[in-house]
Amino acid sequence: MASIVVRELTKRYGKLTAVNQISLEVEDGEIFGMLGPNGAGKTTTVEVLVGLRDADAGEVRVLGFDPTTESVQLKRSIGVQLQMPTLFPRLTVEESLRLNANFFPDPFPAEQVLEWVGLKEQRKVYTYKLSGGQLQRLVVGMAIISNGRILFLDEPTTGLDPQARRNLWDVFHMLQKMGKTIFLTTHYMEEAQYLCDRVAIIDHGSIIALGTPNQLICDHFEEKAVELSAMDGCDEAILEKLPGVTKVQAAHNQITLYSTNVEATIRELMQLEAENRLAVNDLAIRKASLEDVFLKLTGRSIRQ
Amino acid sequence: MKIFLNLVVATLKDMVRDKMTIFWFILFPVLFMFLFGMIFSGGSGNVNFDLGVVVEQPDFFSQAFLANLGQVEMLTVHHGTLEGELEALGQQKRNAVLVLPQVQFGSDEEIAVPVYYDASNQANKVLIFMLSEIFNHVERGMQNRARIFTVDAKPVQAESLRDVDYLLPGILSMALMQLGLFGSVRLVYLRQKRILKSLGATPLPRTHIVFSEIVIRLLMAAVQTTLIILIGHFVFDVKIVGSWWQVLGAVFFGAAVFVSIGYMLVTFAKTEESGHGIIQVVQFPMMFLSGIFFPLEFLPAFLKPVVRAIPLTYLGDILRSVLIGTPYAFGLTTDLLILGGWLTVSLILAIRFWRWE
Ligand SMILES: Nc1ncnc2c1ncn2[C@@H]1O[C@H](COP(=O)(O)OP(=O)(O)OP(=O)(O)O)[C@@H](O)[C@H]1O
Ligand SMILES: [Mg+2]
């Protein structure tokens, strides 16, 4: 059964169409990720789904509820972490968790959640004194403590150190095993690839790809990636003519070649180097990743 | 209900842990009370009493007595008729008026010496005590009889109250106004910091947030009132005439009025700072044009319409009457109606124009 059903959802801010006719379904027990550049419309989508903003058009059902008209019932059965952490500054970590727990019918024990998000030692610290990453873990914890059937997490791991991030991934997997559905947004491709059963890539308010991470990679890349750094720069036009190469991405001296015939490509590269037309360094071959898909679909450079 | 109480407790913790809250809403009015109480309760340091003396029949005794009085440094003695001196007492030009009766020696009866004094000034009790001592002294010098005179103290309530009496309800009015007005800025702060939005993503109804803020304001109003009244009573000897429930009723009503006005005012503010600005612009003139710190008669006539429009004027009127028993300037019904009007109108406007984001 689908926990979340979205059909042709549109949301505008004045003239700007932040979300443009997106449709998706999230299954019960699924971890669903939404990827997209800054300003793509991820946060807007989440806020519509949890009933904080009304859609301009389209249909939304979350656990069978319409977030616009049945937001109270809906909010009782979901946990939400918004993108920007905002808390009462002079409550402690533990008090903040307990305050949130108090709003829900069947919350997790605060003790348990403190353990999950790794804030046991900070339990007595005022929230305004927490570091950025600790604060982030706290707001994720405040969503988790709801024990809601769906967790909506808007960039839950932004600002976390690698250990803390991996730690949260484990917690999310554990929650999934308990039967929770998780809808999250992220900018970390390895996170999406590792954590999400399916991802949607959204850009300019529209979904431009949707599927399992592997499916997306296969759909968009038969090729493998050849990464190298060219010491004295190089002519992209020459690289594009190499055998098997379908696409060249160059940023400074870092070059990625996508090739359907890696052996031929490399052989020719070596040839170029022998002729002193190119100084290759750090040659590496790898399978295409979700990041490659993301960059291919949304353009190379980050938009502000 | 449990959810609500927990929210109130959490909000209260968040607020009182901010030392600025404590300073502005609790300490500041208390300091104000102390400071102005000290200034206006008057006369510490160079104490001087104006004593009116009415001599019914000049004789040996009255001469001896007056000579003794002359040696007391703190006394300025005025002579006059009973009517004249009592009038001066009423105008607070005398602290006390003493009537020296004709003395018939040889009689065993004690002779009552009437002393009229302004009972609203506690310092005058000292004067009464001093006068008794002087009589004792005079008696001992004259004969060996222990008691001839008894000082018959006759308290007279002066028409105008002492400044410190007037000040207490004024400070309480000011504190309630500031609590209500400035307190409402917190909702703008919560919105600006997106705390309202975060709470909005939980099942907590938004109205709970506002109601918990209001409940906390009322609690703080009760604390303020208690402190100010205690200080007024025990330090500056202000007599509170109203009962507790009258005082609390007036205080809660006043707090509610100004909380609503505050919420109405901050609907126009986008940020915490602009909220403070708006409130400041409104509260400052209100404080001085409402007559809470000095009687309305002192204000120039052209300001009267402004005075009559300001809600603080009416809260001041109620509190003065309830606390120290001055007669209502406008009548309780008028006061309540006008304050109720402000409450209703500002509540409607606040609800109409407040934006949650
Ligand atoms: N309250 C608002 N009023 C007007 N425009 C808004 C508002 N919130 C967002 N926008 C605009 O809508 C677009 C989508 O914003 P949104 O926050 O959904 O992006 P996002 O995908 O979450 O980006 P990010 O990765 O930076 O968090 C952006 O162009 C943004 O400027
Ligand atoms: Mg966002």
C-alpha cells in the first residue's frame, strides 16, 4: 500500500512555480529520497506533504489523509524534521525531546532517542549552546521521538561528521525494520545510494528521474567513468574524440570521461601521453554513480 | 490539558532562564518602586516638623512648655487659632497641631492635650512620641507628680495622599502595561526564529502556544503585583485598602487588556526589533499622559482628550481606587467599559491581522 500519494502537485510563490506538477508514490516501509539542486523545490514539497503549506493544484494523500483539510489527524501520525533547526533556546536537549514527545499519542522514550542520536552526554545542555551538528541530531531526534508511521526528514544529515552520519543511517535502517516509512531529502549522493530504496531527482520544481539508485545509473549510463587529472590542462575536443567516449566533464584539471569502451579509451589516452600531448596523472576507472546521474541530469555546476 | 501544561512549563523555563526577562519584568518594576519610593516618601536626612500650637490661655505653664519646644531642633513652631492651624494641617503645611488647654492646678485629673496630626505620613507618629516626651520632661520639672498630661492623639486624614501612595498603583499599572505590551513581542520572535513553524509541524494546536504565552503573562503579573505591594506595604508603609481578590481581579483584567493591545500592535511587526520599536513608541507617551504617576489635574488642558483615550488612564484609576482607596475619577463602570472596549477591539484586530508566517 502507498503511504504517500502525490498527483500533479503544483505550488507557487507568487509568480515563481516552486513545485511543478510532480507525481510520486511512496510505499509503506520504504525509504524514499528526494535529490535536487538548491532551490529545486524539495523543502516546498515536504512542507506541502506535512500540511504546513497548501498546494495550489494537484492531489496529495499521506496515510490516506489530505494534509490541507485533515492536518491535525495527519500530524499525530507523522514525525517531521524541517530544514532549519529552530528550538526554544533555553530548554535542554532532554527537555526539548520530552516537550515534543508530549505532543504525540505514543512516543518513543526520550532515553532511547538520546541514545539513537548520540546526545546522551549533552542531555543537560541548553539547545543554544549546541554545536551545529549536535543541534541537527537533536532536531532529527525530535522527529523520531514522535514514533510516527512516516518520518519526513528535510536534509537530516547536513552538517554531520562522517561517523554521526553513518550512525544515523543505521538508525534509519533500524526504524525501517520497525515498519516506518521515511521520506527524506539530501544533497549527499552516497547517502541516497546507500540509504534509499528509491530516489526522485527534482530540478526547477519538476521530477526529472525517479527509480532505484541502480536503475537510474543503468538508465543513464551504460558507460563507466574514467577519471584523471591533466597536469597542464587539455583540449576537451581531443578527449571527446577518443574511442568509446560519450561525454567529457572537466573542472579545472579534473576530468571525467564516460566511456562505453574503457580499454580502447585508455589505450588511446596512453598514446596521447606518449606523444606528449597530454600529461595524465591519477588515472582511475569506476562504475558510474548516482552522483554522475545527478550531474548529468541537472548540469555540472552547483546553482546558488 | 496535560499537553498544554507541559507547554506552559517548557515556555516558562525558556523564558525565565533568560536573565533579561527577569530583569525587565520583575526586577525593573521592583527597582522602580524602591527608587521612587525613596525619593517620594520624602524627608529622610534633614527631618523637620511643622508644629502648630494653639494656646487657649497663656500662663506660666504654656510659657514653660513653649520654651521647651523652642529647644527642639527639628521643630518649627507656628502659633495661631485652632481653625487656622487645622486648615494649615489640611493643606499639609503642618505635620501636627497641638492645643494647649488651660491648666487648673490642684486638680487630680489628668489633662488631655489634643494633638491633631496627618495620619497619612508615618513620620508624624514620631512627632507624637516626641511631644509626649516633652510633656513628661516639663511635668518633671514642675512638680513631683508623675502624670498630669496625656497626649490625646487625633489622627486627621489629609486630603491629598502622599506621593508614595500615589506612586504604588502607578508603578503597578506601568509594570502591567509593559508586561503586556513588550511580552507580546515574544510571539514575533518565535515566528521570526521559525519556532512557531517547527511547532506547527507537530499536532500541537497553534492556539495552545498563544494561550500558554498569555497564562505565563498572567502568572508574571501576579508575581509583579505581589512584589510591588509587599515592598510598598512593608518598606514604604503604603496602606492597601482593597481585598486580595479585588486586587488580583483588577491586575488580571489589566494584564489581559494590555496583552491584547500588545498582540494587536505587533501584528504590524516583521521582526523582533521592529516589534520593540512599535511598542516603545506607544508605551512611552502613554506612561506620561495617563496620569499614573501624578494627578491628572497637573496636565495641560489640551492633552485631556488624549488622556481620556488612553487605556492606561483607566487601569490607573481602577488600581488607585482598589489599592489605596482614592475615589474613582471616572467611575468603575466607565473604567471597565473603556478597558473592555480596548480589549475586544484589539483582540479582534490582532486575530484578523496576525500572520503565522
Ligand atoms: N516562503 C517562500 N516565499 C517565496 N519563495 C520561496 C519561499 N520558499 C521557497 N521559495 C522559493 O521556492 C524555490 C524552491 O525552494 P525550496 O526551499 O523548496 O528549495 P529546496 O529544494 O529545498 O532547496 P535547498 O536545497 O536549498 O534546501 C526556490 O526558488 C525558493 O527561492
Ligand atoms: Mg530545502
